[in-house]
Amino acid sequence: MGQKIKAIGLKKPGSASVLQAMEIEDPALASNDIKVRIKAVSVNPIDTKTRNGGWPLSSDLPWVLGFDASGVVEAVGSEAKRFKVGDEVMFSGSHTRNGTNSEVTAVDERIVGKKPKSLSHTQTAAIPLVALTAWEALTEKLGIPENNKEKDLTLLIINGAGGVGSIATQIARNILNVKNVIVTASRPETIEWCKNQGATHIINHRKPLKEQVDALGLTVDCAFLCFDTNKYLPILSEVVRPFGQIVSIVEVHAPINFGDALMKAQSFHWELMFVKPASNYDVLSQGLTLDKVADLLDNGTLKRVDWKTYDDLSVANLREVHELLESGKSIGKVVLTVTDSSFQ
């Protein structure tokens, strides 16, 4: 038996109460891996979905959740060349191996980026998963280039106040030169948050979307679906123009009828940022994207998306964050800092 490390994980799927303190094996390094001592983590919907059994586990239980992290490199694999011991990094990991809710973790260096110099570890941990998801969805799936010259492009984002919607709004406006970014929000605090991310128009998802878009006098070229694909795909098929594009990051819970999209020759795409590392396809692009995002955060083109922070990655705090995300009341990202008292 090797050395043990502290972690928070689960031995069976269920409510947030199944999260518990545990000890696991200190991870061994593959040749392309680096070992990172975790300084802060954030929680994403995939954490709660995996915990409650709605997303398949990729390993036998017990299992350590956690994807986003910021930390310091402690060791490097024999073929790892991008980082050295002592480097500060950020990453979103892989769903095929134990996650970041632990003292240290091993991660393929190709999906790791440098930490922004201007942000703390706690602020940084909010960034990787949502930035990669939004970047891939907008540039690779919707095909919006960084030097976009299409002056009147209009993008509609469903769930503008979520973590992905927040950074997607910034990327679309500040990097991809999208003229009109319409987002959905309904509460005063989420509306204000979306304004601060750079949304040009905000519509209420509790009211018919097409009527609100028509009232703006805009033609929606593409849509980014960050909430309830089954509910919103038929609505977006009506709202998006003929030959327009729709990308979703939310799994379906029933078969989808693409009839309306077919009759408008619309294109539909899935975005899942875990596919690249899991399939060993274009893996390095994720690390390079995170490096670029770090520079954009440092020069002020992008800004933080952390909304709430906890000063300790304890079992009680992690359970609370899971429940907060499941309540639908969170905004942006929620982050937990690792301290000497964490994992209890």
C-alpha cells in the first residue's frame, strides 16, 4: 500500500449527504502527468449530477469528485515538458479519474494551463471548466472566429447568469466581436450580473422568448443552450433563423424532436469539454486555451466569474455548495479554498 492523501468523496450515489471525508491512494503519475497540490476548487453541475447518479461514474467506488482547480505543481511525469515543480496552474481535469476534492491530484499536463498572475488561487479555480466549455462551444461548434468580421452577428444564450453563460458572454463580446449578445435571466440579481458580464440585451426566460426577441428587432444567428435542452430546443428552433446554429451543453432526459430544426435547415451541436482528454483527441488545445484565457484575465479582456467563496473545503461546506447549485439559485461560480483544516 502506498502513501495516503486526504479527500472528500462518495461511496454510493445519493444526496449531498453522501459526501464524506476519506483517505485515498496518493496518485501515481503517467508519463504526461503532473501532480498538483490543490489550493482551491469550484463546483460545477457535473459534480452534482455525478454524485446523485445522473451521470455515469468512470471508476469503481469510492470516487472523488471535483474538476476545476488551481494549485501548485509538486511533481512531473517522465515526458511532461510544459510545467516544472513550483509552477502555479489551473485545470479542469477529466471525468475518467479521481477529481480535485483532494489534497493532491494527478492530471495530464496537456489539459493544464498557467494560473493568471493577477488572480488568487481561489479566484482562479472558478475559471477552467466554464472557460473551456464556452471557448469550444463558441469557436469550434458555432464557428465564430476570434477575428470575427460579421458586423451584425446575434447570439442568444440560455441561462446567462450561470458560470458558462457568464464567461461565454464575455468571450463573445470582448474577444469574438459579437455585436448582439442576448441572454436570459429573470431575477434582479441575475439581470444585474448579466449586465456586468457584457450582455447587450436581457430577456426573461419566464416569458415567451420569441415575442421578446421579435420586440428587439433582432435576427438570432446562433444560440448557446446552457439549461434544459428538452425544454428549450423547440423554442430555439423557432427563434433562430433559417440555416442558423444551436449548441447545447446539457444532456437530454427524453428523445428530442428535430423536426422544426430540419424545416429551417438549422445545425445542432453538442459541446462536452471532457471528450478531448477522454478520447485523446486534440488534447493540448485545452491547455493552450487556458494559457490564452490566463493572459486575457491578466490584461483585463476577461474578468472573474466567482460569485461566492467558502474559506475551507470541508465536508459541510462542500455539501452546502452542492445543495446551492441544485437549488438553481447560484450565480456565476462558487469556490472553496483549501486550508490546513480542509477535508474534515
